[in-house]
Amino acid sequence: MRDFLFKSATFFGLGKVSKAPGTVASLATLPIVWALYQAGPFIYMAVVLLLLPLSVVACEIYENTVGSHDNSEVVIDEVLGVLIAMTWVPMTWQALLVGFLLFRVLDIFKPFPIGYLDRKIPGGIGVVVDDVVAGVLTNIALQIMLTQTIWLGVRIG
């Protein structure tokens, strides 16, 4: 199990790509978002809720083994963040594009409170929490766009 969690932290090696591993992992998550969307909202949410503690433990194990906090190879947090960002969002190309771009901007630039949490919380929780918050903030922005505009290809409400 420990080996599985260690490999999960890098999303089974995807985090070891030389250029922009977080962006690559975020992009690789989009087909998973689509597949989970097809499975229905209960399965989608169950996967997200199960991935949260798994990600924390995987990041903690990776951190303890490698000896560095929030190593760039660790990308399971980006996978979780993108899944959170796209929760209850329609599967249009516009929603996927805007969700991906907004999540990456928040994850890279880490505006408050994302950067604050990233700096202040140690361990596996610290690795994951900034991406969870970036995902939540992205989702809030997407929900506002969904109800107030047609930018995501549809309008609800």
C-alpha cells in the first residue's frame, strides 16, 4: 500500500516530466473529469471525497521519503484540485478550458489565501490544501459564470 501511495503522489510518474509537471497533470486530469461526469454526480463526488485523504497520505509519504516539502514531482494535489474545480460544472469545451486555465493561474500565482496556506501548513495537508482551495475558488468562479453568463457554453438560471 505504501508503494501505491508513493506512486500516486506523482500520479504514477507523470509528475516526473521535466517541464511544468503541475500543468501536465492538470491537463491529464481533464479526461478523468469527463469520465467521472459521465458516471454521475454521486460517483464523481465519491471519488473526490476518497481522493482527498488519499492525497494527503500520499503527499505525506512522499515528503517523508524524499525529504522535501511540496516537491514539484508531487502532482496528485493538482489532480484533486482540478476535480474539485470542475465539480457540478457542465462538460463543455468552454467550461473545461476556463476551469483548467483559472485553476492553473490560481495554483501558480497563489493569491491570498492560497499562498498563505501553502506557506503555513506543513506536511501532506500543506501540500494538498492550497490546491483544494484553488479548486474551490475556481469552482465558485465557474458557478458564477454558469449562472450569470453564457461563457461556459450554457447558462443555468
